[in-house]
Amino acid sequence: MPSARHQPARPSRSTARLAAVQALYQRDMSGTPAERLVDEFAAWRLNEPVDGERLAPPDAQFFAALVAGASARAGEIDRLIAAHIAEGWALDRIDRPLLAILRAAVFELLARPDISVGTVISEYLNVAHAFYERRDTGFVNGVLDAVAREVRAAA
């Protein structure tokens, strides 16, 4: 029996979330359809190192569900985000990678009641910390907390 050191890593939802944010950013920038992005990421990017670091393999099904779901519900998600940002701000003023983080997280809050609010917010704050300073991650936290109160209270 192989030792624990030699067993392959279990698929990771955290890595899937990071990849989903990257795919949603690419969708926003290029207009590539979600199905094609999922296929491209599965073929070329899901198991590649990120900034030279090899991460746990992503949960490919979870990744695909995040990208497809966030894309399919984009209008609803964007309305929720817009409703919880500062008055006078518009979505087009939010940095595109930050918006991709919010979109993936809001989709999870809407569609995955089996995943706790705390887990969703914590996971996407971790993604935000990889790219942004404290002020921006505070913005993510505030928006997600407000959205969670609205959508999970209704559930």
C-alpha cells in the first residue's frame, strides 16, 4: 500500500474556484462562451502550475459548474453586485479580475446553499488576497456579506 506521501492529492474546490475566476475573467475580456472556456481550461490549464507553484488538482466538475452557472446567471449576478456597491458606482468601474471574483462567489451564494456563507466568503477572500491589497479585499468582503444576507435570508 503506498504511503500518504505518494498518494495523489484529492481534487480541490479551492483550486477550482481560482481557475473559475480566471475563466470568468477571460470570458469577460474575450467574450469566449462558457462551454468553450471549460473545455480549454480542462485541456490546457487546470493542472498547470500557477506562478510557478503546483497546486492541488482542481475539482473539474465543480470548476465547470461555477463557470457555466456564473455565465448563465450573469444578469442576475451583476444586478445583485450592483445593488450592493456604493451609490454612484457602476460595475464597469470595478477592476475586471475583482469583478470575476465577485461573480463566481455570488453564483455560489445563489446556487449552492449546501456550502456555508462563511466558506464561500473565506474562499473568495483567499483568491482576492492573491491579487489585491487589503482595501480591495475589504470591498469583496463587504459586497459578499451584503449579498449573502439578501440571498440566503430568502432561501
